[in-house]
Amino acid sequence: MAESASRPALAPSVFYKDPKSALDWLEKAFGFERSMVITDQDGNLAHSEMRVGDGLIYVGSEWTETVASPASVGGKNTQSIHVHVQHDIDGHCARAKAAGAVVLQGPSDQFYGDRTYRATDPEGHVWTFGQTVRQVSREEAEQASGLKIEGWM
């Protein structure tokens, strides 16, 4: 089987009550691009994939009691998804907010050299977006944060 695009080693999945609307929203708000959409004979979403940069995310529907959107479980999240953007993090945040994202933390510079913001989508998934704005050594990050850091790249 030939693949038209490389597959990352890790691809998170997010589940929605209304996954077709989620595809539209993720495209409009975050700039994700549909790379695969599979529907069943009734037109229901069976599987979908979206790309952002060199990343891949699966977008699906709730399919058992244990696989649910935050909108179905009182807004609770057990994970957050981090997406690295290459440029204009502030513009990215403005686009997301204009599309209806709830911005939990506006763009701000972090001790490790990234500028990040955090937002939720219409069903309550938490997304963090970051852009590297300056290179920071491990020592600089430790000094700025007061934390001990192991495994710095």
C-alpha cells in the first residue's frame, strides 16, 4: 500500500458528539487540513484524519460509553493536545477566538522560549498552541523557572 504522506509515530484522537461539525470548526479555527474522511453507507463519519504541519490528528465520534467528548461528561478532560505552529501565534489565537474558541490563556512568553496560548473548542477539548520565539539553554530555563530540568534538547 503506497502512502501519499508520511505517518507520524504518534497520532492523538479526539472524539466529538458531532464530528462532522468538528472537522469544519477545526479547519476554520485552527487551520487544520482534512487528509482523510471515511463515511459509512448512512453518511456517518467512520474515520477522519487532519493534518497540521507534519502532525496528524484523528477526529472521530463517540462510539462506546468509555469514548466520549468532554461535552458528554460535564466538560471534563483527561488530556490536552499541544500543537506547535511555525509563525504568528498571536494571529493564530485571534483566528481561533473569532471562530468561537474560548481562550483560557492568551498568548504569553514562557521560560523555555515558546510563546503559547490555550483554548477550548465548542465541545470542550483543551488545545495548547506554541511557537518557539527564542532559543533558551537548559541552564537559562532552570534559572528563569526555579525548576530542575532533565532531558533538555
